[in-house]
Amino acid sequence: PLWHSWLAFFLHRPIVDQPLWPSSAMSLRVWLLGAVAASSQAFAAGFVHGSQVFLTVPSTDRRVTVEKNGLVQAFWTHRGAWQRITLERKAGAGTIVDGDVVHLKSWSDKYMAPHGSGLYAKSRSPDGDTEFTIKSLGVGGGSIPDGGRITLSASTGEVVVVHDPSNPGHVTVDWTNTNVSEQELVVESAETTTTVLPTTAAPTMPESTTTVLPQTTTTTPDPTTTTLPPTTPESTPTALPTTLRPTTTTAEPTTTVPPTTAPTTTTAEPTTTTVPTTTTAELTTTAPPTTTTPEPTTTELPTTTTLEPSTTTARTFELQSCADLDSEGIAAALTVTSVKLPGALPSSCPGFGVAFSCRHGFYAGTPHNGGSHALFYNDASHNAILVRFGTSNDIVESKVLGIEKVRGLQFEPDGAHLIALISGATNVHKTPHNMIKMTVPGLEVVWTKPISSSYVGLEKWTPDNSDALAVSKERYVLHSSGECWEGWCAGHQGDLTQVLNASTGEHITSEASDWKTSHSCKQMIAYNDNSKVFLYANAGDAYPQALEFRAKKAKSYYGGLRFDGWGNMAGRQGVTQGAIKADPHSSGFASVWTNGTEDGRPDKLYYAGIDSSVAFVNGPRELFPNSPGTEIGGNIAPLGPGRWLVAYNEAPSDLITDYLRIFYDNWNIPESVRLTGGRLAIINGEGAVVGEPVDVAALGAPFPVEINHLVERSDGLGWVYLDGPGKSTAKIVHLRCKRA
């Protein structure tokens, strides 16, 4: 209709040379024809690189808004500065058309990008993370008109959801949403709209509260952010939210353990070989359950630090004290046993998110109760398989505990019980984890109990930490994180610490301690039976923007010890991974972690000794300051008083570039690093490296990167390396030595 053409012309008048009203020298007919042509020209031109727009949710008439802290939401109807977005074509100057890749620049000159489950304007320059594909609904390949309807999808493949009826006002990103009506936006020109600048008329948001925990050292209080979902314009900043492809090989023939609670007893044919050949003990399932103790295939390694594989015959080895091990002794004491697993690993690796691992499992060991060690992993059919080994690395019993994602495994301090942690429903938000307590031997289930937080939901932004579980004789503690689903923290990621009674499995909610860190959570925990203390650590890119150590003893929490780091509140931070281990010779602990500087220096490995009062007694110090490369995937275990073994992977250049990916267990590490980067080093209590690091990868003993465990055994220490996607074998690496 004519009025529509005139309105379109009026709104686009700055683009064309056409008077607003007919002059005395212009007939009405000529003016109308010009107006219609001008409006057609304006519509045909559409938006171009640099156009400023409003993005409106048509079902609510609310507009996409960027707050001061970068949070992107759609609670308000305003057309002000905070709603003004600049469209920038990745390809540069030109008309924006259906299917173009664009960057969305906010009023703060920062670019939007997905972080966790939301959108945030934190990036100062456009990059791959800030790319969005714009899809026009109903245009079919043409330019994007003013008033046109669009959807946006991020470079990660997630779609932008702006109208989730269960989460109104929140702007989120989602892998699985296929409802276009929840993604639809109307794009409107903001070029001729009067700018409404943020004013001081913003609503007052709740003040942050500070909780000071019992502590015996200098601490930093925990702020508990109490911002509510905004309902009025331009509020004060709310708490920020969360902020993470390897070679696929053909799966070998596998034997999949059926989902059952009955133990599967296996036997193995022993074989003897010469160095450096590693052979595989083939396992067969017997019909009537009878327990056997087969002799595994063990590869004796050379007695040299040149790290060249030897072809000499295995010879007699004299065990030495763990405390006396040196670099030369490591090579002589190392054995590698290859075992056939009950079921093969998944043949494809997850790209991003909560998913079943293609290369990792949880490994635990105990020097007590006969010296058992055990592996908990998911096979290609998602069976959660628990395998217990004897002292000779033979499989003595195995059991399927469900079909959900494995999350942790630990022995009780005396080795009499084994505790497994498993998802209640993989990738289903707000589903509790389950803890399963079993006898050793026998793997008889004592109890299975759920564990969760009242407001931090597991299985959404729940990371793959090597150690989310720590156990004592009285308490089992889960230290993890997830996305808050309601209240002041809704849509944000934070940590949780929840406790079960070891005897009964009762959930002791009065001993819970949640939300001590927020966003991009990296975590670790351990228990020292000498001091009866749980020591745990958090790192977060919003809070504390550091690595912070805290402790739990009986019903009390205390501490707040920090290693200064950095975080950009948008998914990047200094600390990326680490481990804590109890010192069996004292009441304290040792910890290693990887840290990279904000200016781009490669991630390096750090060490600190920490006492039970949560104070540094040694360090923190960088372990390899003269190495030009990077060290990642570190772990630590005690050798003797004031002596520690450190395991890690090294590479000549920085490897961690996608910080979001390191939430999960596939960091996109090159296969060459996985196979050649494994190293062991001995350090003293001050963190000084004793001798030279040993290239154990060259000795056929690679060390896992993302999820790894360096455990104590009755006659030394060890780890397990699963042989990769589709494989049905694992390497049990054993560093044999006499424990004190």
C-alpha cells in the first residue's frame, strides 16, 4: 500500500536523494513515484558492513541488550545505546546477504561470542570465536531487509536462542535446539534512531555479600554475587557465566560386557617376551564365575638414560627404594604391560561438550589391602566398565556399573572399599551424579547414592576433571561444577562441594559448600589421612581469577590461599589443569598445575607444597623455567620424605589455544605429542628438579594428557594409558620400587 511505501521511504531517507515532502515545483504524482522508487532502492540495498541495528525478539518485542559487564540478554524493550549492535561482515565492505558470516559489535566496541551457555561481549577484536552465520527467513539468498527475520548460529555450530519459554529473557546458545520460533530475531535499522544513553536511573541490584570462612592463614573472602535477572533497563553488572580432534582408528574386534551387576571373571594366557616388544594378554570370559590370577605380559625396560629402546632380553631387576630413585633408576624400574580390555573404546572422539571419552578413563591405586589398582572407563557401547587388577597387572575381576559417563574412582585409605562416581544421566542438566561403594575384593555393591547441589546443576558445563572425588573413612566428597538453573546465579557456571556419609551414603547437605568460584572452573581435590583434611582448589576466569586452595576438616571449611593468575571473564585464564596429592609422610600436600601468562607465554608447569592449615611451605615455583617449550597434563605422586615424582607432557611450542575446549577431555592435542611428549621428573620438597627429566614416551610408556592419574601401588607407582579411539587395549605402566 501507498502508506507502507511512504513509511519505508521515510525510514530509509538518509540513503536516497528524495525530499521528504513534495515541493511547489513537484507534482504529487512525481513525488509519490520517487518515494516508491526510493523505498524500493532502500529495501533492495539492505544492510551493509558497518550498519547499526536493533535485534528484536518478535514474540516478546524485547531487544537484545549488552550490559556493562558484557552479558547479552533480552529482558528489555528499550531502543537505547545498549541495544545498538553494529554488523560487520567477515569479508569486509559490501551488502550483508543470507548466509554471510558476521561479527556483532556492541556499544562498548567489544564483540559478542558464545561462552558457556550464553553470549557475552568481551572480545576486543573479531576472531573465529566471534563469528556468526546470519540466516534470513524467507529471503532465500538475497540481502537482509530492514524488518527482516533472521537466525544466528555461532562458529561452534550452536544456534542462538532468544526465546526459550522455560528461560525467558535469557540469550543462550544451544547445540540441540531446532525450534526456529525460539531463535527468530527481527533486524531493524538503528541508523536514524535517537541514541538513548545509559542513565543513572538503573535499578538497584542486590549488593554482593561476603562470607568469611574459618581460616588459619591469611585469606580472601568469598563474594557471593546476588544479582537478579534484570527486569528494568541498564542494570548494574550481573555475575558472569561459564565459560571448552584426534586421530580416529578402526576399532579392533571387541568383547562388550553386557549391562549387569554380576562380576565378569576373566582369565589370561601368560606370555613371556623380550624388550622392547609389548604383547597383549588376551582375555576370555568364563561361564561359571571362577577367579583366576593369570601372569601378565611384562616388558622389562633398559637401564639407561639415553632413552633409546633396547632389544636385549629381559633380565633380573633388583628393586630399590622409591625415595632413592634417580633418573637412571627410572628407566631400569619401568615396566609396561599391555592388557586386552573387556570392551573397546569409542571409535570417534567428541568435539566439544559433555560426552563419552574416546581415549580416557579413571585409574586408582592403593598400597594397602594387597595392593589393588583399578580402571573405570566407558566402552564403545557406553558401558561403564570397572576393571580391578592384581599386583601383577592381571585382571582379577570386572563389572559393568551402568551405561552413563564415568566421572571418578578412588580407594578408601585402607583399600578395603572402592568408590566409583558416575553420571546419573549423561548430558542431562540437573541430573545428580551417583556414588557407588563396593567391597574389595569382590566388587559387591554396598550402596549406590545420588549426590548433587540444590541449585548448581551437574551435566551442563560440568568439566572432565581428573580428580573430582576424594574419600576418607568417614566422608566421600564431590568437588565439581555446573550451571546454576535458578535464582541470582541462573545461567552461570560455578563450583560445588557436596558430601556423603561413607557408611550410609546419606547426603550431608549441612556440610556442602557451593559457589566459591565462577566461570571456566578448573578443579582438583585430595585427602590426607594423617591430618584428616581434604584440600581442594578452584580456578575461575571471573572469580577468583587465580588458583585458590581451601580445606575441609570435619564440618569446617577454611583457607583461601592463592596463586595469582588472570582471567578475562570470557573463557580464558592462566590456570588450565592440575593435581593435588597428600604427603603420606606428613600432614600436608603437594600440588602441580599448568599456568600460562596473559601475554601469550606458553603454558608452564608449577609446583607448591601446602600444609594442612592451607599455607605455602614451599613454592609456588615454576619447575622448568629454562625450557623454551610448554608442559601440560601434569600430575604428582610421593616417592619418599621430601621427594616427589612429577609426570607431564612436553612440546616445543604452546598447545592450548582453545581455552573453552579444556573443560572437557579432548583438547585437540596433536597425536604426535600424545605419543612422544610423556616425561617423568624427580623433584625435592622445595620443587628443585633432581637430575634430568626422563623421556618415558621413548620407552614405550606415554603419559595421558587431559585426564591422567599417577597413583601409589604396594610396590611403586604407576599409570594407565588407553591406546586410543576404537582400541581395546591399554598400557599399564609400573614404576617398581620399595615403599617406605
